[in-house]
Amino acid sequence: MKSRGDFRGRHSQRPPLEIDNLQGWMTFDYLNHGFGIPNEYLKNELHITSNTYPKITLRKAASLLGATTTDFINITSRAISIYLQNSSP
């Protein structure tokens, strides 16, 4: 019988998700699940209208909104921080 770790595949190699280390390849689905954020929160806060949300990457969303990836990641990080601060007990 395989151990639990054997079923995790390539995802088990990723470092822990941290607000200060967001990357352009990350999708909103990945961020929503990783940080426990409601699906529509970042879509509404960041004014994302793409019909591919939450499967769209930060890089692609930045491009569609006319922002640099770095600036968009910073804005996304702030939105996540605000959510987490307001939702903590």
C-alpha cells in the first residue's frame, strides 16, 4: 500500500503559500484555496471581468487589466492581507 505522500504528486514539492511570495503563474483558484478566500472576493476586489476566472493566472489578469505583473501581484497581496486581517478572530 502506498503512503499518503505518494498520492500527492508534483504538488507536494511546492513551497508553502505565502503572501510575500506570490508568483505570476499562480491562478486565483490556487490562491483562493491556499488562503481560504471565498471564490468571488479577489474577483470583486481586483475588478476582474475575465470569464476564465478563477483559472486565470496573475500574469494574464495583469495583462488584461493593463498592469505589470509585479504591480498586480503587489495589489493582489494587499487584497489578500486585508481579507485575512478582517476574517481572523
